[in-house]
Amino acid sequence: MRGGHTGALLGLGVLAWLAGCAPSTMSPMVMRLGPGNPERSFFQAGLRGGPRLSAPFENSTDPGDFAGNETSFSTQQWSLSYDVAFTEPINERLFLHVGVQGEFFYPLPLPGYGLYGGLSTYVGNPRWGLSPALVLRGASDFGIHSRGGPGTLLGAESSMALSLTPEPGVALGVVPFFGIHRVFSDSTRATALYYGAALAVQFPLGPRGRLELSGGFGQAKTGSSSTWNAPIAGARWGL
């Protein structure tokens, strides 16, 4: 690990310690657009949207009563969250990804976190290529009966970014993903699936770093609940 970035990893740990936890799922958790720079680390922070996979079990209701697609943007089942990510090159192709995700609940941010970590590799040339990634993830609200909860999640996600770099600093990509989680809500537990795809673009902001915009749709299903659409939207600044 490069000494200059040890503080960034410590900062992620402090954020995780300060936060509570939030059962929202920000996918794709890793969007590696292009080969990246094997000589330096990369930091990103911003807001991203995703589903609450514990929503069908809110307040111990029957999953059959879940509204699903009728309320795709309801804060009971969808949330914006802070996403703070750190990427560290291991070698020219293999990168390590770690991050903290904290819930953003209107009108004020509430304490919350999810932690994730994984690896990605790159196959291709400097202009276009594929970046498969595998990530492990966990999140919990520790039994707090808040919107879409209580919920604790443990799971994994695989993704495959197909990217194009038309010029230095600019990258476009499509990132399909598939995730499987174990969801715990009070005395109820179930397996949740979340899959879909996002379009993403990164472009430079001059000396101020880079901006990443993403959007797409996913499909979520928890236990015996109906499958519902989950909009994907996000914006992250990177340095």
C-alpha cells in the first residue's frame, strides 16, 4: 500500500465507526471504466440511488402486501446514499476496491453505513476493454425500525464493465451486474436477488478531478415478494 494513501483508508474506517447503518444497495458497486492508472490510487465520493432489499418485510408485514412497482421511488423501498470509494492498484491489471455507503434520508442525512470490498481486473487495450469485478458487501440498521427496515444484509455481487476510452480522461461504459444477498429483518430471513445494468460516463474537471454520472435500472426480489423495478442514478466526484 502506498504510504500517501494510508490516511484515506483510515478515513474510511472512521466513517464506518461513526455511522449507524443503512440497508440500501448501491449497484453496481464497482464500475471500473478503462484500465486505470496502475501507479496511483483513486478516491471517489458522491450520491447514488438503490433499493432497500428489506422493504418487503417492513414492520413485519406479509411480503404479499408489498407495493413493488407501484411505488418504485418511495423512500420505503428506494434511497439515495452517500458512497465513498477507494481504489488501490495491486498490479497493472488487478485493482482492490473498498468503500463505505451511508444512507441519505430527506430532509437530513441520517447516520448509516454499508461496507464493501472486492477486486477487479481489466482485459483489453487502452481504448476499450472488459473489467470483471467481484465484491462482498454488508449493511445493517441494527434492528432500528426506520423506513424500509429493520434490515441487515450480507451478500456478494459480480459485475462486468464494457468500457470505451475515446480520449484521455474520458470513459464511457455499460455495467451489467448480478447480486445475491441474505436479508435479516427481525425474526424473518430471506434470500434477495438484485440484477440489472447501468450506463456510466467519466470526464475530467480540469485540476479539480473527475466527475462520474451513472443511471440505469435493476430488478429486485426478496424472498416470496414480487419482483420490483429499482431505478439506478448516481453522481460521484473523483480524484
